[in-house]
Amino acid sequence: MELTIYQVAAFTSQPFGGNPAAVIPLDDWLDDSLMQKISAENNLSETAFFVPVAESEWHIRWFTPAVEVPLCGHATLATAAVIDAKLGNKNWPIKLQSASGPLFVDKVGDAFVLDLPVNKPQPVELPDGLEAALGAEIVESYIGRDIYLLVLKDEAAVAALRPDFAAMGSMIEHGVIATAEGNQVDFVSRFFAPGIGIDEDPVTGAAHCVLTPYWSKRLGKTTLEARQISSRVGELLCEDLGARVKLRGNAVFFLSGQIEI
């Protein structure tokens, strides 16, 4: 069996920036165990698989090297880039069925705009040891479903983080966002998810479904410029729509190939 695979960097307009995702178009679903093995072999934070449902509509699933996840923004953007450039779709916006409900992607110029469900954070007490595992003083703490949002004092504190991933992974099932007001953008962040096989994710769409409502309320504005300050760096334009979040970003193709199984 041969499968076509693409690697696409999302939320960047520069080669070697943003967050690389593998994207694999399918006619029909493979066994879950095989998709998990392929994702582990790819060794990227996410591999997206998608199958056609109707005209301009697909079903999408995402796998880290360790587990399937219910939502992945950057691999959704990468999938939209494949649907555009490789499948030749001309009808925008498109609809993607997912474990998180219907997702929508529009194309605006060279950019893609994701329409995703909001994940509003609520105040929460920190698990014992999380502040020590993060390695910085936490000013405020929240949780959006299974993603912790931890507010630090400034951008420099976020940039300086060197977490203890083993300790963090043992106490947090999914992920941890560290964030602060930005020096040149509205807010900055980093995202850590060692519990699902990703020590640090370079640019994280799902995290911005939590970040956008928080910073929208705090800064009193619905449209925000965001930067995820991992080593690869990603740029996003975020819009708070209440029940939904829009995330705008670009994509850069890196490779196309065939998987032989």
C-alpha cells in the first residue's frame, strides 16, 4: 500500500518557521493502530488524516506520536493548504467534521482562517508541583477543559522557561500554556504537552482557543495579534466571536512523498 504524505509548516510564511504537520489524504479510514504507528514514525507533533464526505467537506482526525487528540489547529491549517494546493479545491470556506464538532476554514488571499470552537478558561487551583515543574512564578492560573493556562509576569519570563518535562508529564494529562502580554504583539505564549508525547509544540491552534477569550477580555478587544515564541516562532491573528474563535495564518510546504507499507 502506498499513501501520499505532505509536510506543511503552519502559522508562518517563512520556511523552517511555524509548526510542521504531516498531512495524509485518504479515500477511506485506515485502522486506528496503523494511523498511530504512521504518526509515531513521522515524529512530528501532529499528523492529520482526512477523508472526503461531500463536496468541500471532509472528516479529519489528528494523532500525536503517542495518542489521538480531539482538536489540532495547526494540522487543520496544514490540511486546508493541502486541499487548496494539492487537491485543487476552489470552493471556500470548507467544512471539516471532527471529534470537536464542525470546523470551518476559509481562504483569504494567501492566508487561511480557521473557525474553531472556543475553549473558555476558568480559574483553577494549581496541582501540587506544577509551578516547580514549569520553573517560573505563576501570576494567574486557569483551565480550559484539559488545557491549563498559566499567566506569567512578562514576555521575558515566558521566553526563559525551561520546564521539567518528566515532572510535568506525570501530573498533567494534556497540556500547559504559559502566556504573558507581548512587547510587540498583544500576547505571547508557549505550549507544553509531555503527557501526550509533545514536550513543546511550536505553534498551537487549540491553545489559542483558550488564549483568545482570556486576552480578549483582559485587553478589551476582540481582534488580537499573537506570537507563539517557541524556537520556530509562529504568528496568528485571533478573533473572539463568543462561542467560536477565528485564527488566521499562512502555510509553507516543505515536502511531498509516498509512504510504503
